[in-house]
Amino acid sequence: MSPGPGGRRTRPRSALVVGGGVSGLVAAHDLAARGLRVTLVEAEDHLGGAVGAHQVAGLVMDSGAESFATRSRAVPDLLEELGLGDRVVQPHRAGSWLFLPEGAVPAPDSGILGIPADPGAPRLRTALGRAGAARAGLDRRLPAFVGMTERSLGGLVRARMGARVLERLVAPFTTGVHSAHPDDLDVDAVAPGLRQALREHGSLGAAAGALRRAAPAGSNVAGLRGGMNALSETLVRELERAGVKLVTDYDVIALDRDPRRDGWMVIQRQPRRGEKTAVARGELLVMATDGATAVRLLASHHDELQRFMPEPGPQVALATLVVDEPRLDGAPRGTGLLVSEDARGVRAKALTHASAKWDWVREAAGPGRHVLRLSYGRAQADPAAVPPEVALPDDQLIRLALSDASTLMGVTLRPRQLVGADIVRWRSALPRAGVGHARRVAEFRGALAELPDAAAVGGWLAGTGLASVVADTRAQVRALLTEAGVPEDAAPSGAEPARRTPTTPDERTDP
């Protein structure tokens, strides 16, 4: 910001948010709450990003995130602010399963990330075997410092509990959730507080159990009745009510400083509909795009940022099947399964039995009707490569999903039982939190601090999951406002009527 009279810095009155995923919506919400005039631009024709909805067989289901981690108050606090606190629901306690080379076995029902609090639990005997359980049991007798210098999740688990726990319990979890092997994941990024808990409790199992018990909901995850898509939809309504200008179909081609207002401005790629090229401005800037876009645009103002260009995240596809099959009423595989990379005959990396996991889905589906959600897209040796299953046309992927669901659930599902199906595809929806992630993020933000009045947020910095993204976004926006001299008690002033362009009669806020 430019100095005001007498050399004092003038307080900013406007902000520009680039990106309309959940991080961009949260950033715009917090900026508007502090009294700034906010403009948000989004390249797609919808808002919400990976927190959206789609309709399958008459059911409105989440098209991306379907739950949030309960390890912190970040998401629950936001939901309370938005009036959604009474819609928070817990998953059914049927437990999840693993699909290993020998078939389906129960997964750990304690701990986190597949790390068992008690590796000697009877339900894990098949997965670990006698030798694997004995090796894992050494964790309680090893000094707490063993494995403490390991930076990857895989290195820590291997040092404390051995290879059997790593490959048969933890790896199916991380490849299913993060599309990455534990050796490729930064332990502090994917399991915040785990190493500190190890210091306090003396063993990895005890640490994992303590983090599980500390979850406010008493469960690793929670959701919203009706789906997590309600979060993005409610944020959009609140932003419209606050007078935030929401602009979709706005593909940013350039980022520049505004010489007239000493702020930021972005220029739109030539619109498809013949309109003139549009410019959006703000005195403060929040980049809430994917990592590649953020680095490309910001590096034009600071060359050092170019070295932080992230590798592309894996492309994933979600196949949602609605089937009529009363034999699934008993939830034969609990709330779903995570699939080992070593398993044969199945190409999916995970299956969620949504109508067994969430009571609201079961009630909406009705008796004998079930919703199965299969995830495809394991990490490839070439990060830019498209996983072969994801490359399949929709109709072929649906047939593959029906076959995989039959194998995983242990119940033959035939095409005539398929009531409806849909495929949702995501590019770079699961950014990699590789070893050294926290250090690289700190270095990136240190370099970004040399640019005036700018911040960057999103999953590529915060890590996978709503809890991480929401907490990081709100912290970065608070820091940006503090640096700019915006007082915490600043009240919204003169909110303009909601403006959203372009608008069509059937436009929705979800994908």
C-alpha cells in the first residue's frame, strides 16, 4: 500500500481473490467480514472446487470431499459461524476394511492413518500375521527417540513398527487417501502432532491412539447431513449477501500491479463469448489457485518464486454407483475398503459404502438401495501421466467400477441392478505433501513476503483435507490483514447488492 499523508500507510479498502475453490471462498468470507470490498474470480463456470455436488439416481451427493478431519476445531468453528453446526454428523461405527492380496480383512479400529494403537488386536491377526504383530509390538519397548529423525511417514512407521504394518496397514490408507506411498509423504504434513505425541507417550501406537482419542468428535472424521457440498453452497450465499463480487468463467492470463491504486489487478484470458477482456482489481491479493497457476502468475513479479513450481498432482476419478441389492444391508465391509497396491483383480484404490457410512445417505436412498463410491488414480512414476483407469471413457469406467465393487464387497453386482452412476474427474485435486513439504512452504512464503500485500493459500500449500486447508487459509488471511493494518474489529461497511457474472437461468454454485 502507498503511504498516506505524513508518511502513514493508508488502510486498504478492497481485496482480490483469485480462485473459487473452498480456500478462495473462505478467504473471501474472512476478508469481507473485516469490511473490505472483495472481488473473487474463478476460471471454471462454478464455485466450490472439490467441495461440490452431483446428482446420481435422484440423490444429491458430494462430488469431491465427503468429510473432514476432526483433529482440530478449524472446520467445526467455520461451520458454526455459517449456521451449519447442527448439521454435523458422525459416520457409522461399523469400521472399515482393507483389501489385501489374500482378500478383505478388517482395518485397525484405533489409531490414525492406518497406524494401530494396538497392533496385537485380534482383528489385525490376518493382516499382520504372528511375525508382523510381534515386530509391531516392539514399538512399545523401543526408546522414544527411535525413528524420531525420520522425515517421511513411511520411515517413521518402518522404524517403530516394521515393514508389515507399513505395507499392509498404512500404505493402503495413504495410497487411497493421498494417492502416495508413505515413503513419499512428509510425516508432519499428513500427521500433524504425531512426532510430538511420540515424544510424550513413548511409542508410535500410543501416540496414534492419543491423537485418535483427542479428536473432538471422538472419530477421525465427521460430515454434514446432506453432504459437505453444503459448506461451499453456504459460503457462496454468505458472500453474495455480503456484496462480494463473484465472477466465474474468468481465466487469468496475467497478474500485474495497478499503478493508479498501488494494488493488484488480473487480466482475463480472451473470453469465449465475445465480451471485452476484463480487468479485476484489489489492494490486497489472495492467490487461491492450484500451485502451478499461483507460481506462474506470482513469479512474473519475483523470479525466485519460480523454483517452487510444484509437480503435478495425480489425476483421479470418482465413480459413484447406486445399486439395488438388499444383501448389502448388513454392511459386509463396514463403511468401505482401502485397497493394497499388491492386491490383484481390483483397479480401484478405495471404496466407500456411503449408505453404510452415513445415516442420511441410507435414509435418502431407501430400503435395499445402496450408494458405493469408488476412487481411481494411483500415483504414477511419471507425475504427468494419466492413470490408465482414469483415461477410460465414462461408460467403461462405470463397468469397471461395478466389477471392482463386486469383488471388494463380496457380493455380485450385475448391470441390471445399477440404478444410476456418474463419473467425476479431478486434475491435481490431491497435491503432494512430499518429504520436506513444511520447509518448502516456509521458504515459498518467505519469498512471497517480499511482494507487497499478497498471500497464497490452497491445498498445495496446506496439504490434503478440509481441516488443513481451512486452518491455513484463515491464518494466512489474518496475517495479511494484520500486516496491512486492518483492525480486527473492522465492520463491513456499505455492502453492495450481490453481483455475480456471468449468470444463466440454470446456473448452480456446485459442479
